[in-house]
Amino acid sequence: MALVKRRIPLALAFCLGVVFAIQYYVPHPVSETVLTRSNLWVIIITSFSIVLGLSSLLHIHIGKMRTLAPGWGYSAVLVASLVTTAALGFVLGKDPGSPVFWIYTTMYVPLSGTMFSILAFFIASAAYKAFRARTLEATILLVAAIVVMLGNVPIGFLMHKYIPVVGNWIYQNPNMAAQRGILLGLSLSFVATSLKIIFGIERAYLGGGD
């Protein structure tokens, strides 16, 4: 049992990790073919994972409906919407003028806009709590945030013509430098995690334990 659950997955992770790490440095048609075929397999596996996710979603919410758990009405709306939209899409397609297209443009898009509008208030509330000028760093962050926000709305230009210029400079220079530093750190952590998985140090994907 340990052979199937532990050793074979570890061996596959090691072999495939090494092969695809080397593949990027081998400019040969065979290497390109291996990458193309592997990408096709990734697409196929992703498709099956979507089906698995949908089945798990239906299983959870149908179970709530059967037991009349708190919030089962929301589960009923979710299941009904999912089944109806999928059935209409399979039968009538998703081209402009179809029921699925109508559902997307008249229901999904307005609901998404509403969610993002509500999210703006949550962001503003969180920013107010986080940007309290208790320290010098928080004060600098607060002032920079105010300048950037004013620089992206017409009232900022009406207050002073240089506010949009300063806001754009903050966005293009300090902000971009910070973003690149974060991306660099994420890339290094991704490489470190990949090496840990390849060499069998990180085994969480096996379900825990040794």
C-alpha cells in the first residue's frame, strides 16, 4: 500500500519535475513535442477536475437541501441556476440571442457589478483601519494612497493640476518597484517549493504523513 500511495507518486513527481525543468534548456524538436503533448494532458486533466468540482458542489448543496440545513434555500437557488443554465447551454447553445447569453448579460453581469460595488466599500473600510497615521510609515502610506486616489478622479485635477502627475509618478515608480519585488519573492518561493516537491521534502499533496 505504501508503494502505491507514497513511493510511486514521489517517483513520478521527481522524474517529471526533473524532465520538465531540463526541457526548458534543451532547444530540440523532441523537447518541444514533449512540452506540447504535456500541455494537452494538462488541459484534459483540468477538464476532468472541473467535472469533479461540479459533482462535489452538487453533492454538498443537495445534501444541505435534503437535511434542510441552515441556508438550504441558497443551495436550492444555486443548484437550480446551475442545472438550468447548463441544460440551456447544451440544448440551445451560447451564441448571442440564446437564453444563456441573455442570462449572462442581464443577470450575471449586473450581479458581478453589484458585488464589485459592494467590495469597494469593504476596501474603503479596511483601508481606513489599516492606514491610521499612528506611525511614520502608516502616514506615508496614507498620504500616498490619498494622492493616488485623487489623481485618478476628476476632482483631483480640479484641486491642483499636479496631483494627477504626482499620483501617476507614485503608481509608475514606487508602486511598480514594490510589485516587482513581491513578484521576485513569489518566484523564488515558487522555485523553492518546486524543488522541495521534486526531491520529496514537501509531501502535503500526498494527503499528509510520511
